[in-house]
Amino acid sequence: MERQTDEFAQAAARAAIWFLARYAGSGSEVLANCTERLFQALQNGHSFIRLSGGEADALSALAPVVGTSAAPLILEGRRLFLGRMWQLEYDLAAEIKRLAAADTSAPDAAGARQNLAKWFQGTGSEGQRDAAALALLQSFMVITGGPGTGKTTTVAKLLALICGEDENLPNIALAAPTGKAAAHMARALHRAINGFDEPEAVRRHLLKLEGQTVHRLLKLRPPKMQAAFDHIRPLPLDVLVIDEASMLDTALMLQLLKAVKTGARVILLGDENQLPSVGIGAVLSVLSHKTVLDGETHQRLAGFLPEHGFSVSANPPVLAQNTTHLSFSHRFGDNSGIGCLARAAVSGDEGAWALFDRFPDELEHSECSPNARVERLYRAHKAYWQAVKDGNIEAAYAGISDIVVLAAWRQDAEDFNEAYCSHVRRKMNIPEHQAYFAGEPIMIRQNDYALELFNGDIGLIMEDVGRQGSLAAYFADADGFKKVAVSCLPDFEPAFAMTVHKSQGSEYREVWLLPPSAAPSDEGDDALSGLSRGLLYTAITRAREKFVFFGGEETFRQAAATVKTRQTALGSMLERVFSQE
């Protein structure tokens, strides 16, 4: 955790403690301790903390500060919530129920049956077919799976099935938490659409779809981040597809779903094994279940898919009919080192380290010095720096996705960027007083709605095509590249290295993962606390061809054995709202 967020949590806790203690009376000491822990937990992404029996008894006597509803602090058994956070999770559960319970029109059974058989053929396509068929029946659907399992391909064919033969084609939007993820989804969807023989009108309709960020979709505007669309003014959509849904926290997911009209289809895509959102919650993980159908849904599904791989039960768990998992990877098979390592890491397989020796062309580990890593990257960037020298923006921009250096801690990413930039300056005789240089990839850190640049967007500083001797920043867009004067950019930072969190929604030919050099000084855990199973899996699955771990066996083993689970009440909130009439 960053020092500034720790300081914010401490300041917020102090303010809350001071305010609440005025009404707490004799229990203020227990209240102060629990409130401070609660605010720290919120900064770590948890929605509540668990109390001891004695703490729960003490706080239960502190009404009106603590209550079971409509109080600054909510106490449910031994779970303590900030009142606002309790309400957010309850409201999100209610919105999911509203959307999932809505009726939706299924396409013609005969046509759907024919297209399901025609479009889903070949090894490993059964799971995709079953997912698409079930999604035809549901207005709220969650499709999860690891890299290469065909989530986007499944959705492309699902959208074509939804369009059917109707002349009135549905209004569809594609969105993701970041610009990178949105652009990647749109490109992948277009490739998939061109891979099967849907009706020409449907193909043209789907090829017009562009990805956008959730912020742009909702037209969120600072400073209060109010959206142009909400439950009163819903989005003019019939179908909404959200990719990389694991990156959406509770608050943003709630704001998004509130803006969807009842009866519209919502399709969430993502990998539940990836890191959860930076913000509070673990929404996708909570929504991911084994698919179980009730008898009625089974009968409806049989109308266009007589045989499927789903279980059937008289009383399936909440939302078990609204989620499915794709497990067959078309990218990483049994002979893929990256695929084998990802599967071993996420399952906690103690034999994962041996895979580095089994797949030396795809997997590598090294304990070389930080300076050696910098020099190695510079040598590996030979073609990249040649493209920069030639002024070839397209080739240089493509080079950004060639090799990426990832870190668990933000400070480690910053240290690598500083060292690498200094190395480049020495090699290329760039003056130290020059703030930035051609060939420097940058990451936007602050949203700028006028420029349509958002936190996490990646750009590239290059020679200004229109002004010789000047530099400009270039960002990929639907028309090629958008040029922005560097002086007009919102806050940004070098992006030769970035945190694993920031890399989500992107893929690279080669990924280098740095172990934590040291835990932040104000963090109680040891240096390995930055690495976990989820972080390791996320880093590995960003790589297409090669993964390099700059650490030793013990560090890797401890990371794979460290499972970090978010404390979230969304699951119990869903049980509650679905049990209500």
C-alpha cells in the first residue's frame, strides 16, 4: 500500500474517531480502535472488519453511533461496516436482482439452434456454445475464464445470436474500466466477427462497435463524478458488454448498473482469478459460481440446445443460472509453459517452480542485479529505439507492447523507471534538464475529460510530426493516433515499468516481474507481502510468449502460497435481496 493512502486512511480515521467519540460516551476507546482498523481495511479493499465477541458486545451498546441500519457504523453479528459501504453493497445486490429478474426475449429457437451448431465447432468449443446459449435466456450474465478461453469470441457470436434476423438491430455498447482494455476488447471482437458467417447486416452492425471506458460511457464529470446517465436517465442501450469486470469496484459497478434500464441485457466478462479492483470489493469473484440450472431454465435451454454440460437442481444457488466459466484455453494448451505456470500458480501447485526448467524457451528466472535488468532491457529494446530514431510512431507504439516490466509495489516500478530513463539519457546523450524524451512511454495518472484521457491510458512521446524539434504525446485511437501537446497533458509518469494492477486489460509479448525490493516503511508485513497468488497469476497471464521472474525459488513459492481474500458482504447481500419478495 502506498504511503499517501496510508496517511489518508489515518487522517480519515482520526476525523471519524473525533466525530463519533462525541456521541459514544464510555465506549470511545473500543470505538476508536475498531474505527481505525475499519478505515485501514477500507484502504486495503475490504468492505468490513471482523470483531471479537467482546468488541461486538461493546459496540452494540453505542447507539446511535453504531446500529443495524441507518447509522454511521453498521454492526451485523461480528462484522463492522462503515454505514455508506454497507449501503453500497446492499444497493449493488438490489440492482443485480433488478436486472437479473427482468424478462428478456429469446431469439427464434430454430434459428438459434442452427447457428449454435454451425458457429461453435471444433475442439473446446462446447463450453463457449453452452455459455452463449444460456446467455440468450438471461438479461444479466457473467462469463469468466482465463486468457485464451474465448470470452470475446463467445460474446461476438452471442451478439450475433441476439441480433438474429431482425431488421431492428439492438443498440449495443462495449465498455471496460480502462482505455487499453476497451480498445483491446473492440479489436478482439472485430477479429472474431470476421471469423464466422453471420448475416451481412449483422456483421456490419457489430463491426461498427467501438470500445470505451466506463467513465466515458456514463459521461462522468468531475469534481463530484456525477454521471449523465443514471436510474432516472438510463443509457439508451439494449445490450451492454463489460470486459475486465474484475477491475470494477463496488461503487463504480453500482453506478454503472443503476444506469442500465430494466430489460436491457448486461454481460460481464473477466477472469475471476486476476487481482481484484484497486477500490473496495471483489465483485466479479463474488458473482462467479459453478453453473446450476433449475428445471424451468433447463427446459427453456433445451429448446435450442438439447444437450449441454450444466448441472440441474431444484434449488440452484443465487445467480448460479447467470454465470458460466470457460476453462478450455485455445492459447495456452498443455504444451504451453505460460499456460502451465499460470494454472500451477493459481492452484497453489508446489511443482510450479519446476516448470521453469521444463519450458526454458517460455519461462525464465534470474536473480541478477537491478542494474543488470536495466541494461538487459536496453539491449532488448534495440528495434524499439531504432523505430523511435526513424520517427516511426506506429512501430514504436507497437514496441510498447513488446516487453513490459511489472512490479508489485508502485515504488519499485518508479525506481525501475528512474534507473532506466537515466540509462537511456546516458546512452543517447539526452540532457538531464530535459524533462522527457522521444521514445518515452507514459501512463496518464489523472482523468482529463476534455482530452478524453483517463487514468491508466498509455501514450508515447515522439518527435512532433508537425513541428520539427518539438515533442508531442501520441495515444492510439479509432483513427490511428491522437496527438496531444505535452504541455496540455494531465499528470503522467514514465511507463517502461508499471504495477501489475495497472497492467490488467493488456497483454505483452514478454513480461518481466520484479520481486518487492522492500516493504514500504509504514507497512507492517515483510517484503514478500506485496506478492500473492493473484498477483503472480495476473502477471503471468499478461505474457503471450515469455515470462521472466527476477527472483528466487523461495520468493516464488511464498507468493504462490499467499492467498489474499477480500472481505466483502456482497454475497450475503445477494442472498438477502433474492430472498425478499
